[in-house]
Amino acid sequence: MVEYLKKVRKDLHQIPEISFDLFKTSAYIKKELEGMGYEIHQAAITGWVAYKKGKKDTAIAFRSDMDALPVSEKSDYPYPSTHPGKMHACGHDGHMAMLLGFAKYLKDQTLLNDSIVLIFQPAEEYPGGAKVIVEEGFLDKFNVKKIFGIHLYPNLKEGVYGLVKGPMMARNLEFNIEINGKSAHGASPHDGNDAIVASTHLISQLYTIISRNVDPFEQGVITVGTIHGGEARNIIAQHVEITGTMRAFKDEVFYSMKKRIEEIIEGIKLSFQVEISSNLMELYPVVYNDPDIVEFIEKHLDKDYEYIKPLMASEDFAFYQEKVPGMFTMLGTRNEEKGYIHPLHSCFFNFKDEVLIKGVELYISIAKAYHLI
């Protein structure tokens, strides 16, 4: 099995693709699943849903994402990306290898209870392929009652499972804000409406939301990531663009923060006599691990797991969990001796191939816990 996992990772790591445009990756997954004899269905343009019939008409699903990132690879992996400017910097090559490894294990097994659904999903990074697969009705079609997924995680020791009960990854929103004032000569600021001054006050007030509007026992974050504006050093800026992100675990906190952003924008418009257009884009819901499921699976694990803190990162696995209960698990890849210490999305991100067997073992443990095999 380890050699198979190494081969799959090697093959897929070299052909990273972005979003829904995963045609080489999709063809590879299709060939593997068909070769194992699975009933497969195309999903979300380039994704695949594989089905293995059990004795019941209900099913348990297992999911892997497929897409890469627009990153130029600088890792020391011996089989690097052959697609310039694209890289599997978030471990999705490993995720696919683990789920294909599980599929390979299952192909000769007789299912004793529920059926099994294997979801290979595009566009996790953006704009959310999970939402498309849910909307296409695959969870309903196969009567899925639970879902499981794994993500490689360099903040955790190699081979250790990271568990969380309840909220695990944050609901997120991305915002684009455009401020339009009135241009004037830099020596005559009174003749204009300065978009830069308005933007600095806007940003300062956005950063007070967490410290002054959110209960200190709750969690949230607002980050302004870019600001662009102005034309010359001696001209009052007419236009400024701001982009950023907002995250929280609880819906009530999330929507109170969103409301404050909207109120602050209105206040800045009045205070500085500028026009402001904004786009507050809600993206992924909260990844919420059903506590009963986590506790049940924990009983079937050895001691190679630990509970970890929830993450402010976001994951479209949450769309499945809005439909059915489930569990998302982190699998540690950190190995300081080998230099596998770089964060997800880094151009240096890498991990030891052998860790992937731990993902397959977790999937098998889940299947055995529910007496599927």
C-alpha cells in the first residue's frame, strides 16, 4: 500500500491544477477508480463520486479535495510540479492518494452494512466545489448519513491525528471596499475629499470591532490585506481600494461583525463626504465536528491522536456538514529532522510520503467502527 500511495502522490504532485480546471487530475482519478471497478459519477465539472453498494440503502461518505494553488514550487520534493506557477502546496495530492488508497483497500471487501461513497472534489481553495456537489444532489442520491475527511497539517507531529469536537474551522467572509473622493492639488486639500484619509480611518475602525464589539470570551478576526490608492505625491487621492477577510466560529458573532463593518462604512461616508461601494462576500460556513461522532471514533483509535485548538482557517468541507453530520481530522506531517516544517500554502511545503498510510488507516478504522467491513 505504501508504494501505491507514493506513486499516486508522485503522479499527482507533478500535474497541479487550479479550481475546477482539473482535467489531467480528473482523468487520473477516473482511470484509477474505473480500474478498481467502482461505479463512478462525474461531479462539479471535474470531480468524481464513487459508489460501493452495501447491504443498506444508507451510506457513509469520505471526501478528498483535488485542486492546487497558484504557487511557484520551491520544495525539495524530487518530483516537482511540471506546471509553472502551480503547486500542490496544501497537500491535496496527499489527500487524493489517501482516498485512492482507501478505495484500493475497499475494492475487495464485502460491505456488511451501509454503502460507501468516495468524493473527489475540485475547487476547495476557491470558490467551493463542496457546495456544488451538495447542490448536485449526490448526498441525497446515495442517502449519505455521515461524512469524513482528512487534511494534512504541518503544525502537528508527523503521524498524529488532530481531533476537535464542535467548531473546528471558521466561517469566513472576504470584503472589497472602494472609496471614491474628490481629487485636488496636494497644496489645496480643502478643495478635495481625501480618499486616503477616509481609508485610514475606515481601517482603524475595522480593527476596533474585535476589541470593542466582540465579547472577549468569543473569537473572531478581521484582517485588511491590501490597500491601493493615489496617483502622485502631490495629488489628493480620489480613489482607494481595500480588501480583507473576516472570520468567526459562531454565527451570532460572525453576523454582528458583518453588521459593524456595514455601519462603519456608512459612518465614514458621512464623516469624510466620500462615496463607498462594498462587496462583503460570505464564503464557507463553519466546519463543525459532531461531538458524538468524534467521541465514538476516538474509542477506536490507538494513542496516536490528540485534541487540538480550532483553526481560524476555513474549509468548504463545511458545506457537507450543513447537510449531514461528520468529522474532519488533521493528520500531522511535521518532521523537524527532515525539514518538513513549512506551513500550508508555502512554496516549500512538503511531507514524508509514508505518513499517508496513517490517513488510509484512519479511514479503515472509521469503516470498521461502523461495521462497514
